[in-house]
Amino acid sequence: MAMNGNPGTWRIAAIDKLRGLAVALMLVDHVRESFFLHRQVADPMDVYATEPMLFFTRLVSHLCAPLFIFLTGLGAWLYGLKHAHPQQAASLYLLKRGLFLILLELTVVNFAWTFSFSPQMLYLQVIWAIGLSMVALSALLWLPWRALLAFALVVIVGHNLLNGIEFVPGDAGYIPWAVLHDRSVIELWGGLKARTSYPVLPWIGVIALGYAAGQLYREDRTPASRQRVLGVVGMGSLLSFLVLRSLNGYGDTASWQAGSDMLHTLMSFLNVTKYPPSLLFLLLTLGLGLLLLRRLERSDDKVLASLGVFGSVPLFFYILHLYLLHVLQLGAFALWGGSDGLRFSFDHVWQIWGMAALLLPILYLPCRLFSAYKRRTRSVWASYL
């Protein structure tokens, strides 16, 4: 564990490394979305129509949103340590930043995807989900931490019981349910629509779990005891995933089936639902995330340390890489045209990974410069990025 400053202001290096790993995997997935749309992967992924390399390329990106949102809750708890009244400071921070992220999703982020000043569809994606989750946590964190932990677990474990609830357009509950639990399209005005790509209810459970996990980072908690808890809970989550998934019962809407070979059986077994994230999806991703957090806290590897640079400015990275990818797509199409007449596309999955590997060093310098600027400036705007 690396610390800077006094116990009230230190940043846990492992958290930045894990967040940095998540943004690196997110880059891979967004390269896929920008340069492989002619072979887009549906959700849930069609195991029998998707080549294994493309399936697993998509699968690893499933770690991103759970890690982002869990670490957002944990980061809010750590933020509170820097103030005389931790809950009050964290609550106000979460409310203001959450509203800022919602506004950012509706404007800067949506424009990055469409490059249109009059889009027909607003995509309410991960930044929207993080923003709404932060606003919810700004109120929930006043609960005693055991009650907050219980709330988080009830939401994460129990929200699949709500899968049978449905509303149709025009029903009073249609819009709030579309935002909370049912991926739907909402009619707005003047032909404008909004797609709730990330129903937010399970993510509120995840961010609350992250905030409750802040208890592991109290000053009186030793690194060894924290790592022990991370290991036990991480392994317990993965074992719970294996048991529940094997039973093909509760925890996911998509059952797994034996495939034509062991590889396709494994693909079916791992093909869990992300929108909204099922219990099995969260057991798998958060279980792996907690084990990674434990491992990264015990590592001083320089390559992993470089991931911490990306993790220290995740929102800056997010916006920068979206615009970079869009500009590169426009440039490639202008130079070489497109296979479908609309966009330039790669022919092979390995090219997705190759492009992401080339872009990470390009993105590193601006992220490092901005990270250094954030540490030395008192500008309020910089703290929001």
C-alpha cells in the first residue's frame, strides 16, 4: 500500500491501479465499438454466432462498470476522511459530482458518440448510471454502516426478483422503472428519445457496497487484515457464482447450456446478463475485482504503477479517449472508406487489441500531465475530472 501525506489525505495506490486497469479494458471495448461495428456483439452475447476471441474480448470489459462504481463508493468514503465532518462532506461531494456527471452524459459524452448537435437518441450509459448512483448514495450514506451494507446486499442479491415486473409506455411507472430496472426507450419531445442503457437500481447497491467497504480502510485496520477480508469475500463471491450458475436457477435470466464442445459450454456458462447487471454478473465481476484489489495492494510493479496514472484521472481519460476514437474513425473512413459505406472497420479481433495497445501510450502523457496538475491546483473544475 502506498500513502502520501497524513492518514486523512492519503490515496490508496492499489485503488488507482485497479481503476486504471478498468479504463484500459474499457478502451479495448470502445475500440471494438468504434472499429468493429459491422460485427457488433448483442447483449446477451450470442454464444453460437460469436467467435470465441470476440466473445472473450467483450467479456473482459464486463469488469469495467462494476469496478468503476464500487470504487466510486469507496473513493467517496476516503474523500470524507479529509474533512472534519466526513459524512456531510462525502454527501455534498456525491450530490454535486453526481449531478455534474448526469449533465455531462447528456451533453459532452453523448456528443462524443454521435458528433451531432441534434441527436435523435440520447444514450444514458455508464456515466449517467454513476451520476444517479452518486446522488442516491449522498442520501443513503447517512444510514449506520451496517444498515448500509445490508441495503447494498439486499439490492444486489434480491433485485432479480423484480424481473417479472413490466410497464408499457403510457403507464405511470414506465419511466421510473425504465430508469431503475428495465432497459427501455423513453419518448421525450420533438422526436427525441432516450435509451436507458444502464438501469440504475443494481448499481446503487454496488456503490453502497463500495462505501460500506470503506470500513476496511480505517486507520486502525492493518493491511494484513484488510487483505484477508478482500481475499475471503472475493473467493466467496466466485464460489457463490459457480454454485448458483451450476444450478441454473436464481441469479440470471439467461440459463447456460452444454455446447458442441467444452469451449462453447464455458462461453455459455460465463454469458451472464449485464443490462441490468444480474446477481451472477456482480458475483463474478466484483469477486474478481476484490481479488485484484488485494493483489494490487501487495504489488510494486512499475507497469501496474503506470495504470495508476490512468486511474487517478478516470473521467478525463474517459472523455479524451471517446473523442480520440471518434476522430480516428472519421480519419480512417476519409482515407480508406468503409466496408458498409458508413465506417472503417477492422477485419480481425486481434486488431482491436493492437489498436488499444498503441493508444494507451498516446493517452498516458496527457493523463499524467493532468494528474500532476490536479495534485497541485486548487481549481474546483479540475477536481470534477
